[in-house]
Amino acid sequence: MTAALDVLGIGQCSIDHVCTVDGLPQPGGKASMLGYDVMPGGQIATAMLASARLGLRTAFVGSVGGDAAADVALAPLVAAGVDVAGVRRVPGAPTRLAVILVDRASGERTVLGFRDPRLRLRAQDAPAERIRAARCLLVDAEDPELSLAAARVARAARIPVIADVDAGGEGVDALLASVDFPLVSRSFAETLGLDGTVRSGLERLVRAGARMAVATLGEGGCLARDGAREISCAGFRVAARDTTGAGDVFHAAFAWGLLEGLGGDELLRHASAAAAASCRGLGAQGALPSRADLEAFLRDHEPGPWRDPDRG
């Protein structure tokens, strides 16, 4: 039977208040904003929109408030044909929001997020039938109880599970042990390792059962552990306007490449290129590449020199 979906994403949806600044203010100081924009975001919602742009059939499951911001956050997904029937609206609660400070010179961002506790989803909210109807599942750790339940359903059905995790917390270890492809931040990989290195963190994830563990390194690209094999991919150099959402696009392109049957090296090269290409627009969803855009980017750009994250 043909799956009804390519990728089902379960997790975060947000409204981003993007503040462009000329350098981050010092504690106790003041600074003027060069620009202020209210834009849709959230890591899994953005990844599902990016997956749709790459040509995948996608659905998003998460929670939003009962406010007007919910419609703004979901509008790009609806317009792109992402199935949002599984989104729960919570009356009386505000939609998750983030204040994002973007440095004009470098494009680097600092994120301050707020989520009302009433938006929390639990294990019983895992949509088992929708999970079984997908070729791939992407979860985050916003509601680890929900993500763990969803991952277990997917694994029982032999559906690959990708997890977007950038920090520890209650339930995160159990989640990481229940996914096939943990995609983690550099800082989190370092905290996982016994000796504080990215490599030891990835090795720990593989020992816990991951098929491939990946640490994203920002402009440095990524480093992965595929069983006993190490794969490195240098980052692509672009004139970054805003790095917000680059990791989300990496995860989307990783799912796309996985379903396309790309090998490890090509999988990471495509994911890294998609992430870099997305940094050329403002906001998490401002420059999501299509498949044609991604292939053109790869023709026109080469990765920079590899910088080992464990050697300075």
C-alpha cells in the first residue's frame, strides 16, 4: 500500500517577532531596532513547509492558541498544501511566540521563546493512524512525552524517525533512544559526550540505537556518525541575512534526501546546502528553497574548508 504522506511533522509552531539590530545590546544597555517584522516560524512547522517546497507530501501536528496569531502561523502551511487537520487549537491560550534578535552584519540570531503551558500535548495525543500513513516522521522535544509515543508507533511500523533536539530535559534521553536519526546541535552533542566533544556525543547516540547521528555546526556544516563510519560536510558560504530556521531546513532536506535514497555523504551535502540557501532571506521561512533552487545552489556553490569542531 502506498503511504498517504511522505513526512509527518509533530512539534513546534510559532509566531516570530524578528528584530534586526546592529550588534546585540550589552546587559543593561539600550539599542535601536533597524527593523521589526512579525513572521510565521516554529521548528517543525517550518520544516514541514520546507519539505513541501522540496516536493514532499506533508502534514503538521501541533498546537496553537485560540488567537488571531494562530491563523498567521498556519497560513503559509495551508497555502503550500501542508495538511494541518491535526493541529489543536486551545481556546484562551496564546499561540507560542519567539522574540528573535538578528544581527544585521552577520545574520546570526538570538532566540527568546515563550509557550503557554496550556499548549502542551501528551502521549495520548499521538496520532497513531496518521503516523502509520507516513513514510517518515519528524519530531522535536517540545513535548517529549508526545514525541516519544509517536516515535514508538513509527518504529513499530518500521517508519524512520528523525528527531530535532538541541537541549536536554525531562524525557529527552528516552526520546533519543527511540529515534533512528537524532539531529542535534553542536552544543548539545558536546554535553552528551563523556569528554565534551562532538564526536563522543555522536558515539553515545549511536550506541543508544541511532542509525545515524548528526550534529549541525552552523556555518561549519555538520558532522555525523553512521555506525562505525564518520561523515563530515563543510558548510556552504553565503551572505547570510538571517540564520533563523537554517536548522529546520536542514532537517527538512535530510528527510527529503532520506526518502530519495541518497547515501550519507550526498544526504548531508544536500541538507547543508538547503540550510545555507535558507539564510539568504529574513525569518525562518523567508527563503525556503524548492528542489530546483537546491540543485541550482549546489551547482553554483562549493563547501568551504572543513573545520573540525573538536580541534578548535
